[in-house]
Amino acid sequence: MDDAFVETFRRIYTSIQRGDPDELTRSLTHDIEWTLPESVPWGGVHHGPLGVKAMVEIYSDLVDGYWADPDEFIQDGDRVVVLGRMTGEGRSSGQRFEVPFTHVWGLIDGVPSRFRAYYDSAPITAALEGAAS
């Protein structure tokens, strides 16, 4: 990945870790399509900055801790794949979770325009419910 892509994605993941949706959406296209597993409360398809901000708000209401810790960035043309870990603690249960993720980003003119997250949601759901995973 060239330096511009690295800086863009570092800024994105730093804003995610800080829970800063305003900074996050500044790095995305105005019509971003953000897709997460349906099995989590913040899941589904979210469109545009307002959709992303609503998703971050739901996550922040339910989870204490940062959302995504990237380990590796892989670029192939207009796609970027990010491998990492998602960690947090259910606010109501106090139960922690950690799951590996794969994020696939689509780019238009070098700007992230599509996002799709893949991860095992069962440990997250268990932590939110206070159940053993």
C-alpha cells in the first residue's frame, strides 16, 4: 500500500477506536455503503454519513471499548482488505469479547465507498447478553 492509502486507513481506524463518527465519515465518500453482520444490534446495511453515525451510536451505547484493531492491510487495485481483531465489553453485562475480523473496502478514486465486515458474532452477542460463549 502506498503512503496515501496507509494514512487514509490509519485515520479511519483511529477514528473508529476513538468512537469519533465525524472524523470517520470525513474519510469516506458521501454515499458510503457500510455493511455489518445482521446478527449484531448495529448490523445491517448503513448508507451515508448519517447511517454510519447511527451505527457508531448504537455500538457505543452497548459496548465499552474500541471497535477494531487492524493488524494487516492488503491492497489490490480498488479493494483493501484489513485483517484484525474486534474487542470490547458489553456495557450491561461487563463480559468481554474478542473476535478476529476481515474488513473489505471498495474504493472510488482512492476514497472508501463500500465497507463490508466479516466476523463471528456469537461471542459478541453472548457478551452483550451476559451469556457464556
